[in-house]
Amino acid sequence: MTKKKDGLGALDQVAGNGLMSRRLLLGRGAAIAGAAGSLALGGTGANAEPLKDDEWGRSQGTTTKEVDPRSRFEDKVKRTLSNPNGEPRTQHARTPHHLLNGTVTPNHLHFTIVHTGAPDIDPAQHKLVLHGLVKQPLVFTLDQLARYPMESRMAFVECGGNSAPLFSPEPVQATVQQIHGLVSNAEWTGVRLSTLLDEAGVDPRGKWVIAEGGDMSALSRSIPLKKAMDDAMIALYQNGERIMPGNGYPMRLLVPGYEGNMNVKWLRRLQVTDQPAMTFHESRNYSPVLPDGKAFKFYFMNEVKSFITHPSFGTTLGEPGYREISGVAYSGGGRISRVAVTADGGKSWADAALQGPVNPQAFTRFHIPWRWDGSPAVISSRAWDEAGNVQPLRSEFVAARGETKEPVKNLLGFPNQHYNSLTSWGIASNGEIKHVYI
Amino acid sequence: MSISKRAGLFLAACLVAPAAFAQTPQLGTKITEVDVGAWAITVLPDGTNLPKGSGTAAQGAKIYEEKCVACHNTGGKGGPYATLVSEAPLQGRGIEAPKTIRNFWANATTVYDYIRRAMPWPQPRTLSDEEVYALVAYILEQNKIIEPGTVMDAKSLPQVKMPNRDNFIVKFPDKI
């Protein structure tokens, strides 16, 4: 077998333009590490400088604090804000996926959308009432709920309008954060909603649960009883600590895999009804318009989707050679079953390795080794879920859902909702990365 | 204790338990629908929970000038915030066509529900039920959805036919 300069054989290539077998990440990891090392030497043509003891290692370090701040070198890892001065309109904060790794979004970087600011709720005074078509209406304090059996689960929460700039007929030049920053993933801990509904005793006429928040606009959404009884949760904790104010402190509804707006924050009221309320948000914002002028209603589920975070727009590839392509995949339809990656603009695809555990309705990180030879490349990812749903190609998506008439200029706008097609990055010989369509 | 004895006791426990939910903590405090009272603001499309009272566009116009015009502009034409009155069509303007009450909303009850719960920004839930009826009548009349002078109340509002009501497709019927 012919060995390339980096020590990897030609047979390790499984798809065009240098994509290598995901198996190299498993059984032959040592070989890759060694190869990368030898490549670095070969690439620079110089030896490393002699090592010396660093200044920071020869003096007393910082004093430990009760709540740890990040390294001062990580200040650039932050959310981007749509309304930093809190003007009387919606405020969005987007997660910097291109600067993070793994699957858990740190709490202070979890995306938020708040329409009237986050209310300053006193947890000792907050109440959750459950009423409507039930045998016995009930009201719960946080302390009462905290005594229930707790359940933890990973779940992504994604705004139904996330990725909206990709409705543009021309690819917007923007980071993963700007394009896909309105999705995040966390471990949520709380009480199954079905437990509370069973205690209240749902009337057979009950088909919907209207959830309402304690924010200034008393934001409300209609949740099908089917989902409420299946896997919905009154979440009290986010990644082990109480939920952040912007994510609904002290409690939010979690409807795994359903559009973020339905995961009502600052939850204070649940009303069982025989019909949907057709609230403002479900009547207007989250009913996407179709090319023929009709519109979908009750879209609810965020469908299977993936995007490459590393490398991506906003960074530049250095010298050619070995590197890894990785990103996140998730689906409201269940577990991710497969992610394929291309490096030649979709001519050939190779399966990426999925980092386990693969949880339903949660981020799954995928990886695939890649040997970039320094020539132009177009990388993209495509995901499948366990229910058999597949992330649509752009041509398929546009045929069904359309594009905007003019190129999207405002990256903060929402020309439409529920985009789940591919995101592709074009890499030039000089390592520059552009957003492209394939 | 033998396995069969234990199984027998378990079976007995199941027979004694009145229902499955008896095994959950049941820590909620009982409350009556009357006491949910001030929080129960949701209006359903069939008119359920619409309050007593009524209003007309003429009454609504005065309230609009006082409490709404600063954000929604003269006659609801929009700016700096949402357009409330517009005859601009939805169809033929692409997937990004601005959605308005006239060209998009399927239920007139939504107008009542949203004004009552969220308006006027930033003093929500300060309007009387009658004021909300009047503002709803004003907005629907300006949009030429109801005949001039139509009184809006718990009976008439749910019967208003919104122009775009038949243009919706349920995306996931099996999820409902």
C-alpha cells in the first residue's frame, strides 16, 4: 500500500478529496496521532525551540472563587445579541457553536429568545397551576415540585426560526453562530408532566394543554396532550444547576424535539382544553408560509438537521494535511442514526463516527478524519434519524419550501421558519472558508 | 419470603390501589377554577372564556389614540412596531410575505387573547374587558373584516370569518 507523507495509506481514503475512514478514529487512533506529529515536522521544516519553564508556572496562581470565571483568554467565546440595549422588542442571544465542542452547551452560552425581558421571579413565591378539563385543579410551589421523582435527560432546544438566513437564494457569508446560533443542548432535570396530569385527572375531552409563562406578555402555546403525556417535563435544572433566568427560572416546560417557543419559560399555568388556543405565536410566527401562499400550522417538530462546526466560516485552514471535520446533528424525530460527510461538494460521501451516547432529541457530535491536500474543497454534512427521516438536500428543500425573492441581507431577521437542509463550507487553496450551496 | 408470597402481596397491593396515580406524591394543593380566576386569560377559538361586555370600533378608536398609536402609528399602519391594519395580500409575495391580521391570522379570538394578555406594552393586563372588545372591533373594522358598526362581544367575535382561515395545512396530523 502506498504511504503518503503523513503515514496514512491511500486505502484509508473512503470518499473524494481526502475523507478518511471513521474507523481511523477508533482502532488506529495512535497511528493518526503519530502521523499528525510527523506532518507537523515535515510541514514547518524546522525543529521546535528548546522548552523552558514558563513564568505562570513559577508564581502563585489566582485565588479560587466560589463561582469560577473562565480563563481571560476565552473572552471571545460569547453569545451575540440582537438587542443589547433591551429596547422594547424581542432579544435574541446566539450560541457560538464554532467556538465550542462536545455536545453540552454551557449554561451562560445557551441561546435565549425573550420577548419582554426575563422576569425576576422569586422562587419562593412562584406557583404553577394545572387546571381546565381535569377532575381536580392543582397548584404547586417549587418546593412541592422539587419533592417529586426527578428525571434527567439530554435535549436540544431550537427556535423554530433557527437557520432562517439559509432561505436566501444566495449563501450568506456568516458564522455557524449567526446562522445556527438559536439551538443549544443541555441536560434538563425535572418532573414528568404526565405525573402531574395523572394526579389532576385529565377529562376524556382533554386533547390539548395550553402552557403559559409568567413573563410580561404571558406567552402561551398549545401543546398536544399526546406530547404532554409522552415525554414532556417541568424542568427545574439545566446542566445540574437551577435553570438560568433567560431559560425560564425557576421552571420551564420541556417538550423534547419541539420548536423552542413551545418550551414555555417561567411556566406558571397549564390548562387542559378540548381545542388549541391558536395563540399569537402559533397563529402567526410559527406557521411558515409555503411557496404557493398556503401555510403550515402546528409545525411543532424540529426535523433532522446537522451542520459542521469545525472547520467553518470565520476560521482559516492553516497548512494542508490531517485534520478532523466535526459538527453536531440532532432530530426532533429521535436518535441520530447516521451522519455522512462530503469533502468534494456532494460527489461522494463517507459516514462519520458518532460520539456516544447517542440520545434521542439531543445533540450528537460527529467526527471524520480528513486529509486536506490544499486544493479547493467543499465540505458538508447530512444526517439521518432512527425514524428514517433524512436531512433534505438543498434542491429538495427549496422545491418544497421555497427561497426568499431577494438575497437575505439581515442576518437577524426571520424570512421563514423551520429550515433543516444542509450547510456547506467552501474552502479555497489559501484556506479561506466561505459559505456555499451544493 | 418466598417469591410466590411476594408476588401475591404485590398483586394484593395493585388490587387495593384505586388507580395508578395513587403511587405518585400528590403534593399539589387543591384549587377551584374560580380561584384560578385572574390567571385564566386564555380565550379559545370557539369563544370559550370570552368575558361579558362588548365594544365597537368607534369606542376602540379613542382608546387606540390614547394607548396604542405611539407604537403602531396612525390607523394601525405600523411603525415603529407591528402593522395592525393592512390590506396587503399574502399570496404572490413569496415565502417571506409579511403576515398581517388580515392576510394571515385564522381566528379573530386570537386578537382578543393577545391584546388582553400582552398589550399595551409595557403595561399589559391593564385594559378592561370592554376596552379590549372595543380595540378588537376597531382593528377588525379598519381591516375591513367586519362591517362598520358591528358590536364585538362573546357571541359575535368567534363568528367573525378571518379571510385566510382556510389556507392552513396541518404539518404533522399524527402528532395531534
